Amino acid sequence: MKVRRARKADLGAIAHLAGVAWRTSYTDLLDSDTIEHWLKTAYSQASLEQRLQDHPIFVVQVEGLIAAFADVYVQQNTIVIAALCTHPEYRRLGAASALLEKARSLAPSLPLTADLLLGNTAAERFVERLGFRPGKTLEVHLYGKPFMERRWWIEPALIS
């Protein structure tokens, strides 16, 4: 397992992985039109290229394949995990934990945050195991449809 910064050549694999992860994780939480619209917009080649220019996207490569990725940036003295996706076949192998460690390396003295869709219990259990604490609940609108997210955070000294 190798963790590295994404390159432009990785963007197609990242978009594909996002599609697999979103359809697997959110099918019971969001309607399919919302999922497909988000994937088409947020994971288009142009959108991914812009994000890659703006901030790091890290990938986990296993046997030449992109198994997981994290889209991260520093904002207001916090490292924000904007997206963390692992292919279902590679879950529970340490890829997501390795990506969080890589994200932490951007600014080791800062806390990390991640907003998780309420009801995404697998992701909530994962971040809890790492020591993240639940924070405030936020109403977010995606294509005119409201849904709720919870902000999770962890202080730098608590990350192991």
C-alpha cells in the first residue's frame, strides 16, 4: 500500500472510485438523482483538475490501482477532510487511516474535521474508532434538497 499525492493521470480513477463509493454508501440515504448529479458535477474532469490545483488530493495505491483517496485542505486553522472514499473491496485494510495520517502531515499542529451525512453509520464508527468526536449538526442543501450532516473533529494530540 502506497500513499501519495494524486496526479492528473489519476483523476479518472478517482472519479470512478467516487462513483462506486457514493453509490455504495449513500443509496439508502440520498435519492439516486441527487447522487448521480453530484457525481457528474463534483467528479467531472474539470472539477477534479481545479481541486487538484487548489489543494492536495491523496491516493492509496495497491498493486497499481487507486484503492482510496482523500480530498483535503487547510481552512481557518483546521485540516478539512472534504472527501474520503475507499473502494469497498479495500475497506478495513488501513487505507483510510493512512490517508488521514497523510492529511495530518499537512499541518500536524491543527485539528482535523470531517462532515458526515447523518445515517452513514459505517463512517461514523470509523472516525469514532480513531478518536474523532461528534460536533454540531448542520443542515446542508444539495441541488435544492436539504439533508443533515454532523461535523466530526479531532485534536492533533489525540491522533495516533
